[in-house]
Amino acid sequence: MVVKDQRSEEGPSEGGSGPTLRQQAEARVRKTPALSSENLEALSPEATRRIVHELRVHQIELELQNEELRRSQLELEASRARYFDLYDLAPVGYCTVSDSGLIRQANLSAASLLGVERGLLLKKPISRFILREDQKTYALFCKQVMDTGEVQSCELRMVKHDGTPVWVHLAATVAQDTDDTTVLRLVLTDVSARKQAETALHKSEAFHRAILDSLSAEIAVLNHEGNIVAANQSWQHFAVQDRIESGRLAPNINVDSNYFTASQSVSNLTSEDAANALIGLRAVLDGHLPSYSQEYPYHSPEQPRWFNMNVTPCENGAVISHMDISERKRVEAALRDQKEFFHLIAENIDDFIAVLDLEGRRLYNSPSYRQFFDAKRDLHGSDAFAEIHPEDREYVKQVFRETVHTGIGRQSHYRMLKADGAIRHMESRGSVIRDSEGTVFRVVVVSRDNTERQRLEEQMRQLAFYDSLTQLPNRRLLNDRLQQAMASSTRSGCYGALMFLDLDNFKSLNDKHGHGIGDLLLIEAADRLKSCVREVDTVARFGGDEYVVMMSEVDVDKSNSRSLVESIAEKIRLTLSEPYLLTIEREGYADHSVTHHCTASIGIVLFHDHEASLDDILRWADAAMYQAKEAGRNLIRFYGATA
């Protein structure tokens, strides 16, 4: 099999060293005598075998060479594919522009940046995509690249296909294209976001400057050589006013001066504190420290003073913040002086103070807390949730977890169950203690026993909303529940009813037997009323011997509602008309019993939605009740109905 050696047609072998295989073969043929049929017949079998063997070796060699060529071609094609993948998927745009300004090649990123399909981009003048105001800049840029032959860059505004301008960083170099023509290779990077940020930064520069000047701290910016390149008004003020004070490390140095040189010229700056400050600043500028902070004293004859210096690295330098912290130091000293005083308060106040770990175990309890449980009991390490009422325990644990997680204390109300079975109502608020790294590692809980306060509040509520004699809701609570019933009627579409009751012949009982007996009758009548209605209904004492029964959500049908309310009213009338046996106990005297017959006149009004006001409903029920009295008492009348 004869295989053509492709490499022989491609010129010299790789590296240019020596003749090609083709040239070597032709030379050997020229040196070897031609083989005629007579010569072949004259060859010995051994010579013939050698020739055949050599031919087979050459054949295999050529086959191996062809296989190597095929592998090289596949690798070349794969490399070419990878190149085009990288070319097209690069995060920046690539363009090849001819010397006439036409786009010859462009990757996908360039097409995306300009908002046009790549096919529509080719053979178009690149000037079409340059903002008109920046056309001259681009022309000068191209001329500079062509003249120097070196890589050049600039920033200008290009225009997308839809007319949207975009800021681009343009880098270019001169190259020879495949057809040996001179072209420009362009790299396009979208810098619009940076430009917008720079514009916003420039616009806010005056605002930022005003903020810096409003700060009480003296702030200066140093470059890497230690020269002060900027300073706020506070710094400059001290540069003028405080120059004679030797202890100030930096404020007495003017802008544009060298920090280190000027500092060394100030007296008393050879002290250990001043030397450490200069060393720390130099370490930050050299990148050996991420930041540096130092507090140092400078006590004038008039008063002791302290200063704080913070050094933070910035681009090509550092920022120094210098502040008088004398007041803070005085506060800290005062706090240290008062430590025993505050400790004495914590040990003697009535509120309960506990310090808990993150699992809720007690690490410290004030004496009042220990007294609350058991003076002899050791609370250290005990579970702070163990004594909480089982129904409130999970709620308190959740509040505790949220406090630990957020670092924000919440107020909580819960019940505490003591060993003797007594239930105490508690109010607590937690706060966190953080370690030096700002991590929460302790929780301080201040608690208060509100049991007595809640009891008093309940008494006040009873006085405000309930009748003290019968313990029925009073007129104020009745009004509130009637408002709710009217709102419920609007939602459900059901009728509600209001009964106004007045006891007949009550005044004669009071006149004959006194108010004590009268009060017993009022209490008994209230109990009988409650036994006749549903739990959801309200029985209220309106005043004197007048009662009100309010029924909500009776029925959606008015006729059915009237029938149901009338049956309940009749039940009430019969119950109240039964004889009353009233016994009054008097210390030192025999019990006094009275049997009394009393009836009631009942007026009823049905209400629906908000067709009438609360006052109207009460007035109508009262009017119906008077109709019952005028008709002979011990009767039931509906408002608006004929007798």
C-alpha cells in the first residue's frame, strides 16, 4: 500500500533540521540501481526477503505517520473549537476591525454588549456604534494605536443597536489578519456600572465632605509616604488651636505636611505611647497590620485628658481618626467607682435578677430570687424553665431562644408554679451579654411578681364593668357587648334581641322590710335570669330593679327569631314570678326571713345589622317594657307590636 507523505509537501520538517522523509527516500532511490525484471530474477531469495521486509517496514512506518497526522489534525480541530469557545464566551468583547473601520470579526460578548446579533454586526462600520460626541476620541485613539504599534486603551461611550449609550473601556493593538492585511484587535469591556458609581460619587462628594466636617473627631488621610493629603475641619482647627500642646500626636500637623517628620518635631513625642502610635501607623501603611487603635493619656495642668487614635488602611494610604475621649474615660472611672454601689442595689432590690447561660441554666440569682423559691435551696446550675407553669413553658422557651438569636430582649408574661402549688403571675424582660467578639454568651433576666397587681387590676375591672351587688355586667359592659352583637349580626345576617325587664312591686318590699331584703331579692332575680338564657347571652343589671337580657345570632328568619325570643321571655317571666324566700342574717339577732311574690314586666326589641343605633335599641326596649306595665304588669311586649 502506498501512502502519500503529506508532510513532504509542506516544506522542511518541524524545526527546520535536515531533509524530509520524502527527500531522504528519493535520495536512496537515486543511489539504488534500477531493478529490471532481469535484476529481480538475479536476486537471491535472501535479498528478495530483505527487500520485501524493508518495503513492509516502510509501509508500516508510513501508516504510523498517517495515524499520527490524523491524531494531530483532531487535536488541532479540538484546540480550534476550544479557542472559539473561549473567544465567544469570554466575559469581554473582542472585535477585529479593518483599516477602513469595518468590523471583520466579533465574539458573542461584543454582540451582546452592543445589543445586536453577531451576523448583523459583521462588515458594519464600527463608527456606527460610537457615540457622536466620542467619534473624535475614537479617531485619535485609532491613530495613536497605528502610529505607535503598541497596545493602547481609552474609555468612551458606544451606542447599542437600540440607541442606548454604554460606557466601554477600549483596548487595542495592531495585528496582521490571515490575508496579511493590517487590522485592529479591540477588547471591549462594559464599565457603565463603574462610571455610574463614579458619577454618583462625584455628585455626593460635597455631601460626604459636609458629613466629615460635621464630625467632632479629627480625621486625616495619609498617602503611603505619610503625607497628609486631606483633613476635615476638626483636624485643621486643632492644627491651629492646639499646636502648643505637646501631647497631641497628629492634630497639630497641617495638611500637606509629613506626619512622621512633623510628629518627631513636637516635644514629648518620644514617649512610649507616641512611639507606639507611630510604629502602629507605619505598620498599617506597610500592610503589616490590618488596622491599629491606641488610647493614650495627655494630662494638662488644668485637667487630665485622654485621646484615642484609630488607623484604618485605604487605597494607597491610611485614614487616621483622632478623638478626645476624656469624657468617656471619666464615665468609665465613675462606673468603676460605683461598681460596689450597683452591686449593692442588685443584691437588695425586690425584682428578681438572674444570669442564665445559653441553655437556660442559672449562673447567678439575686437574693430576692432565692427567697422567692427557698432560701436554703442552691439555684446555681438549675433549669430556669422548670418552675414555669407547664402551659406557659414552651412560650417562655421560645422567647428565650429569640432573645439569644436576635440579641433583642422581649417582655413576657407567664405563670410560675411554686413547690407548694401556689401560682404566681410573673413579668420578665431579658437582655444579652456579648463576649469580646460580639457573640451572645449570657442572658440577664429581670423578673417581677405581678400577682398582686393583677389581682388589683381584676378588682378594678370588676368595679368598672360589673355590678358590685349582683356581679352582673353593668351598663358600660352591656354597651360594649351590644356593639359586638350588632357587628356579629352584620356578618352572620342573624337577628339579635334585647329584653328590658323591670321588677313589679319591688319598691313595696324595700319600704316594708328595708334595703337588705331588697338586695337579696335583686341577687336572687339575677341568678334566676342567668339560668334561663344561653351561655353566649348577656344578662346585665341596668340600674335599680331593672335588668337587660341581650341575645345575639338568634336566627336569620325574623319570624323564627321572634318565636324563639318570646319563648325564652316567657320562661323568664314564669321563673321570676315564683315566690322568693329571703333570709337576712343579723349578728346578735335571730335570722329574719321574708316570703315575697314578685313579677316582672318585659319589653323586647329585635335588631338586625346596623338598622338602628345602640341608643335606639335600648330606648325601644324600654318603651316596650312600659307598654307591658301599663297593660297590667307581669306581661311581655314587643316594640312596635299592637297589644
